[in-house]
Amino acid sequence: MSFASALGLEFCQILTYAPLTPFVFGFATHYPIRRDNWLSRSLLYLAAGLVFTVIHVALKSATPYGFWDPEYHGWRSVLWNPHTHVFGVKWSVFPEQFLTALFDDIAGTFIPIVLAAHVVSYNRSLREREVRAVQLEGQLAKARLQALKSQLQPHFLFNTMHSISSLMLTDVRTADRMMTRLGDLLRMSLESAGTQITTFSRELEFVNCYLEIEKLRFAEKLTVTLDISPETLDASVPHLLLQPLVDNAVKHGISRLSTGGDIRIGVKRRADQLDIEISDNGPGFSKKEAIPSTGLGLTITRERLESIYGPDHTLELLSLTGGGTMARICIPFRAQAGRSSELSSF
């Protein structure tokens, strides 16, 4: 047998699988074998394998190397007789061709295509499950953050309403001004209802509005000092990050003083970290007295920071040596594109 004849024979045998491959691949993808259907699907695949063999034998037999013709001692097609130059189907060769090719076609080609389709389908479904798991995890984290934020909003609203109610019977005009500022505060809160991350400048506007209410309550007793690095105004921070800490300074620090009190807010960038310090000159805490780090506002703030930044953050309360308390937060510095708001004067 010449090399050209051997090459032609192999090409006619192998290339006739090509048009059948995408159909087998699609069939296996559409009807995968699973634990709950392996028996019925195995029978289905056996029938499909027989059909695959029949079609492949028909395609191969139509080629010039369809079968060996013992009469002329050469290869020929079942559709064309090159010796008589006559078209005609030689049906008698199909049973033998089918039985000869049955094992090779199913075991050597059909089953490998089916296995490849199952591997591809498994990898695809695995990636889809991973994507869905990541999406679900993100949705759960977002829902948890929103729930924590929703707990903070009535918390600061209750404290603000308490501040207003304390003036209703003594200074109605001041109480009315506080109600107006509370309306501004609620408007800003509603505008950021679905926001978890905001710019530091926007967060400063929010806490500024809250402190103006407290300044009306304490009059000249409360002053606020800002030490804000300009490059931090576009930093990304969690919404309602400052307000619980400032509220804690007012409640546990300024409200206990009989004389004037001062709250200091200092923010600076240190390499790739954002450092936030909120301190007051209140009575502070003695060594025997525990620092109140388990209040609702602080607890929720800790949980939110843990959800957003994981281990890449710190939140600590320090009792200052000269009196007073400091809340210190360190989070990753991430700049957010947007226009920085100017610092409002107190």
C-alpha cells in the first residue's frame, strides 16, 4: 500500500468525525449524566453512539476510501464505482462496515467527545457557582452594612431629639433653630440613604450639621477645632463614620463639664493610611473606670469597619493623660473622584 493511499485512508477515516463532533458535544452538554439520571442517560448515550456510528460509516463510505472492494483489489466509494464509472449505492457493505467500526467509533471517538463536553460543562458550572457565590457574598455584606447603618440612623436621631426636647421648655427659639438644623440633617441622611461609602468632605458636612445642633444646645460651652489635611477631603470613608464618635465625645465628655468644652477633629494621611482622631477635653476616665467601648454607636461602627476593611483597620479609645478621651481610627487611604466640599466654619 502506497503512502498516498495510507494517508488518504486515514484522512477519510478521521476527518469524517469532524462534522459530527459539534453535534455530539452539544448533545452531551444538553443531556449531562448526573447521579440521579445515570441509568437512563447511559441508555440514551448508547443509542446516540449507535446513531453516531451509522452516520460516520455512511460519511466514510461515501469517500474514495469507503471500503475495500475484493473484486478489484482496491478502495472505492459505495456511491461511485471508479472502474465502471457508474453511480450506485452498494448496500451490502454497510452491515460489515458498521460492525467493524462500532467499537472504534464509540470507544475511540464518541466517548472522548462526551467526556470532554462533561469536563467543559463542569468547569463552566463551577465558575458560574463561584461567580454566584461571590455575588451572594457581596449582597449579604451589603445587606449587613445597610442593616448596621439603619441602626445608626435612629440612634443619632434619638440623641438629637433628646437634645431638642431638653430646650423645649426653657428656650423655644433655640429649640426651633435646632429643629430646622435637624431637618437639614434628615435631608442629608435621606440623600445618602443607600450610600455606604462617601467622601470625607461630605461626611464632614454631615457631622458639621450635627455639631451645630449640639452647639445650640450647649451655647458657648462647646467649641470645635478642626485640623484637616486638604488631601484627605476626597478620601473614601464609610458614611456615618464620624457622627457616632462625635456623639460619644459630647455625651461622655462635654456634657459632664460645667465649663467650656472643646472637641477636636484631626485628619491626616500617613502613607497609604488615613488617620482620624476625635478628642474631647472632658473628665476622661480613671484607671478604675472602663472606657465605654461597647455602646451601640461604637459597636455598630466597629462592625461596619470590620465588614468593609477586615483586618486593615483599627479603632481604639484612649484616655488622655491631661483629661479627656480620644477616638482614633486608621483605615486604608482610597481617593474617590469628585469635587471636595469646602470646610464649613463653626
